[in-house]
Amino acid sequence: MKEYRGAQWTKEGTYWSLKTGEFVSIAKEGGILPGEGDRRYVRTPIALVIIAGPMMGLLYLIFLPLLGIVGLASFASQRLAQRVREAGHAARVAREVAAHKRGGVVHKG
């Protein structure tokens, strides 16, 4: 597959940006691909564009809510772990204070 760069003149067709995932159509007369030289494009058959466009939308529709759920679960689990650590620290301090008041030795364990 031949790659094209941004700001390069090309003949008519549909080009897919590998960096952004967008499709760019160039008119019959030809034209310049948008972007700078670091942007890469691949000429794409129109049949692939017709199939890939809705599929990419479907993937976005499916995975966006899942990302939200995963992010929320991660946040909740980190908060729970923090609370457990704080509770363990508080219990350890309370045990040491009680042992000190009794005049006993604190068992580290």
C-alpha cells in the first residue's frame, strides 16, 4: 500500500489518515492532502469507506460506555483501597495507644 503525506498533491480519491482516523475526499481534478508532512494517508477504495465508516461508529458506540464503566470502577476501587489502608492505620495506632496506656509492650505484626 502506498502512503501519502499531508500537504502532498494527489489524484482524486478517498484517503484515510492513519493518525486521526478521518477520511478525506479529493475532487476529480486532484488536490492537496490536509495537514503537515508528518501526517500519513493511505488511498482507500470507496467500498472500504462505506463499510469501515459505520463499523467505526459502532465500535465507538459500544466501547464509549464501557470506558466510562471501567473508569468509574477503577476510581471506586482506588477509593476503597485508600479507605481500607486508613482504617488499618487507625486500628494499628489505637492498638499501640491502648498497649502504651496499659504499660505493655506493643507487638508489631
